[in-house]
Amino acid sequence: MAQLSEDCFAFGGALCPVDKALSLIEEKVQPVVENERVALSQACGRILAQDLVAPFDLPPHANSAVDGYALAFADLSAESETVLPVTGLAAAGHPLARPFVPGEAIRIFTGAAMPEGADTVMMQEDCVVERGFVRLKPGLRKGANRREAGEDVTRGTIALCAGRRLLPADLGLAAALGCRELEVRRALRVALLSNGDELFEPGTPLPAGAIYDSNRHLLKGLLRGLGAAVSDLGILPDREAALREALLSAAGEHDLIVASGGMSSGEEDHMKRAVESCGSLHFWRLAIKPGRPVAMGQVGSVPFLGLPGNPVAVAVTFIVLARPFLFRLAGALAPSPLVFRVRAAFSYRKKKGRREYLRGRLRGEGKGLLADRYPVEGAGILSSIVRSDGLLILDEATTAIDPGEEVDFLPFSEVLW
Ligand code: AMP
Ligand code: MG
């Protein structure tokens, strides 16, 4: 269990810049320490616990990149055609069973081990074969169509580094290096709950004034996508005693508690009082829009992350804060999603001093990508996330964007899965 020291998320400043929040997370959150070995088939999305050092060269042997004829470059004439006898065969998985002799050509297929002494392969499309001989055009480069042993990964070097979140290509590479299992960090156990008397479970009738709980379903998918084992605590009412009971029981067996709703200051404050009664809670007035405030706290020594109620603010604060928090807690390297520069097709005015995230849609045009703002803006418009491509990020110093100016674009595909 990751242990937090007492009241570690205290933040004294008035408005907390995103970068400050991220460095506090890096500083205060201790990663889980337990590891486990899992089969490759179970390792997708998990965090690699130890460097994977290549136990041998990849590929293990020099081999042919094409179907053709393997030969010694020294046997080729530079100016005119060369004719060589075809005296053996090497196919993938079936190397030439005898030593190569200079002066011969070996019929070879893609992936077959290069016969020792043959350094070059001529593609079959560039050869003419006649009665056991092959006629080769001049002009071939020494070493052509030959893949060297170790050209992919060299023996003894790090193929995958500790802290990496394993994705399908990583598993392919691990398999190529002979791994059946990998040492990964234990999956985070995350308790997830929604809070609000207006919330109902999809599939049940909806009373007047009520809405269905969408945040929990959004968050469950995001948390699972990051490899967490999620316990769904359901919808909790706006009642301090019920919240307190749920929090205390969740703290016993989880690494993190994630809640959404009930975090806005000035409202009924049930969640705030509930968390404070069994730990501590701080409203980080993040200098972002949408999304502030986000509450960071602890129930006993288990971290508590209180996200806003509005679904768009949930998505944005998850991307900006919760995701780095989870990476850190899981023992992963800090995430560094790709951000692209695109050209704005809109104008926008904003306050200095806070970072704003606009939902954006991209369209290709001439030399590059143009970004439109999603036309409907509110923090409750969940369909705006579904129908946008990502977030346009306007940093703290920016006050105005006009058409044609460059702006940072973070694709949802980088962060929302
Ligand atoms: P709150 O943070 O509780 O003041 O909620 C802010 C807004 O988000 C209100 O309109 C809530 O109805 C809405 N909201 C809170 N929780 C959820 C949820 N789990 N799913 C959908 N909307 C929610
Ligand atoms: Mg509420």
C-alpha cells in the first residue's frame, strides 16, 4: 500500500498553476512497491517493473530481407553481368546445411539465415535464371538486402525500460526477445464513486429532476484503460454519514479513492466534511478552465481524488491531473502525450494567468491542420467530447488567439483511453 504522510496535499497558494500541481504530485505521491509476474497476454496496459535487457541480438542471425539469391559481393563484376551457379537453398527456418563456397549463388527466401560468407542478396526480380545458373545485373551494393544480427536490438542493451506502460508493440518486442512473462507493478486498486442526490443508475426509471450518472462510466473506462482494478462503489447520496462510511470501508483495501461531484465549494459540502472527518481534504483552486476546483486529500493514508461533477470538467481534470497522478502512483514514468501545433480557425479571448482547454475539431487544409472550436461550450456538454478530436491548450500567458495563429493541440487519442 502506498503510504502518505499526514496531510501531504496541503497547498498554500491562491490559484495553483498546472505545472505546480504536477510537481506536487511527483513529490508527494509514493508509488506502490509490489511487483508481480504476468503472462504477456495479461501485460497490456501494465507498468513494467524492471528494465528488459536483451538477452541476445535481435534478429538473432543475419538474414535475407527479400526473396532472391545470396552471394559473395566479391564475386560480382562491377561493369558487366555476372553468371553464377545456383547450388543450394536457404528458406526461413531452414538454413543452408553446409558451408558457403565463394563463386556460388544460394537460392534464398525472406527471413532465411544468411549463409556464412554470403554478404549480399540480389532480389529475384533483378535476376534471370537459366538451367541452374543465375544472371546478375551489375550495380548491386555490398550488403544489399541483408539484415544484420542485432540491427533491431543489440544484445545487452535495454529493449524496454522500467516504468513504461506496456502497449501491444512492447509485447511484440518482449516476445521477440523470448519473454513469456514480464515483471510488472501490481495493478492499482481504485475505488470509484459518484456523489449526488440527482444521480441514478442507467436502466432504472428517472424521477423528475434526476439525471443518469455518466461520470462513473466515463471514469471507469479511463481507469481500466490505465491498468487499474476498479471497485465500483456506485452512487452515494448527499449525506455525510453515508459518504463517510463508504470512504472508510474503501480505504481499507484500495490504493486510491476517486470521486466525482460534490466538490464545488459553497454548495452543501457533504463530501468535504465526510473526507475531512476521516482524513484531510484540500481544494486545489487550479488555474485552469474548465475544471477547478479539484480536491486532493487522504482518507487515513489512502489518497483521495475529488473531481468536479460536470462531465467535461471530469474529462479535462482526468487528463490534466488524475492521469499523471495514477501514473505516479502506479510506478510509471510521467506520461508525455504528444501535443501538435495546429492553426486556429477561430478567435478567442481569455484571462491571463490560467490555462484553458477548448474542445477542438481538426480539418486538413493545404499545408497543415486547421482547428475549429467545438460550437457548444458548456462544461456539462458531454457530447462535445465525443464529437471533438482533442483539446486546444491556451497557456497561462495567452490572452488572445486570432485566426491563423498557431496553438497547441492534444488529441484525445493520446489520453482518453
Ligand atoms: P456538483 O459538483 O455536485 O455540484 O455537480 C456539478 C454538475 O455536475 C451538476 O449539474 C451535477 O448534476 C453534475 N454531475 C455531478 N455528478 C455527475 C455524474 N456522476 N454524472 C453526470 N453529471 C454529474
Ligand atoms: Mg452535487
